[in-house]
Amino acid sequence: MGMSEDEKEIKKELAGYKRKITETAGMIHDIVEDTLWVDYVKLLSLSELIQVQMQEMLDFKSKYDFLK
């Protein structure tokens, strides 16, 4: 059985949440790899942002059984 159009849209929205988390993680990676000595002060706020983003994604995902 294929996914309905609504399910496809919900999966697309979930992908958006995941993309934002990955982008934030990439920013942390770039700091660690390239600019740690200058930008280390940004790491705490970016880490906190990832925690918020992850919780938002998990909350969204928990609303839909087909995403589990």
C-alpha cells in the first residue's frame, strides 16, 4: 500500500525538521574543524538549539503512527 498525499506531505515536513537539525549540527562541526579558537563561544547556544530542534521533531513525529 502506497502513502496517501497527506502522508507524503507529513513526511516532507518531517524532512524539513531533520534538515534544520542537520544544518545546526553542520555549524557545530564547522566551528570544531575550522574556527574553534575564535567561535567556541557559539557552541553552547548551538548545542541548546539542537536540543530544542530535536524535541520539536520528536514531538511532531509522535503525532503520526506511520512515522514510528
